[in-house]
Amino acid sequence: MARERPAAAARLGNAGAEEGEAVSELRGGTPEADGAELSWSVWPARQKPLTAAVIVAGAVVLGILIARGTGDRLLGIAAPLFVLLSLSSYLLPTRYRLTPDALEVRSLGVVRTRPWSEMKRFEEDEAGLFLSPFAKRSWLDAYRGVRLSLGGNRDRVVAFVQARVARAGRR
């Protein structure tokens, strides 16, 4: 099983992590320890409020244009809401929690939990980590995989995931 860690991503380290971007806490010692738990929060809109304001303003303009163009107020409200909902991972905070048994992603009131035993491979890029239940790349990766935004915790999260995915692969 190949684990990809491009040189560019390795050079990035914690670059780009600004104060307040991530709230992280490592409990239980080293990532390889059985009792360790890692949790953090990522909120891109907080780091780039101007971009968030432009997105929201664009959605409002979209709603006005659709409402006036179609004469349907409901559509004028629904269309920008769908756009904003699709961008919720940027506009709202996402909380990540890695435990010895599973990984958990909380966003928009939804909690997605996946056991480490399902994860067969991970890939690292500039944006974070992608975990997949497939040993080789598959067209289903986009639907079954989990993306972790690292929020300034690159080294600790990568070490934690390496230890868990390697352990799951040996079972």
C-alpha cells in the first residue's frame, strides 16, 4: 500500500496556519499510543472574511436576479440557499476528532463517523488528507472517502493517520 506524501506538501509543514485557524488538542500522548485522541476545528471563512462576504453577497445578488428574472420569490430564496449550503464547509466551522477507533467529522449539525478498520489508504496534498476505504484509486473515492482539512496540525494528524491506517491494514 503506497502512502503518498508529495515533496511540496512535506515542505509546506504548518505554513499557512494562522492564529485562530485551528483549535487542536492531542490527548493521551503520542499519536501511536492507543489512548491518544486528536481534535481540532477549521473555519476557513474566519481566516478570510472578505472572501466569505463576497460569497454571501454573490448569493444575495443571485437570489435577487433569479427572483426578478423568473418572477418566483421562492426560487429566488431557494437558489442562493442551495449555493450557500454547498459552500458550508467554507462558511461554517468543521470539527474533526480522531480517536483510537474512528474518525469523526462534524459540520452543519451532521456527525459522520468512520471506523479506522474501513480505511485502506490515505493521500496527502496541500489542502489536507484524503482517506479512502479502497486500497487502490477508485471512481468511488469521491463518494466513500473522507477529506480532513488539517488546520495547522499537519505533522500530528499525518502521524496519527499513518499509525491508524497502517494498523487497520495489518488486520
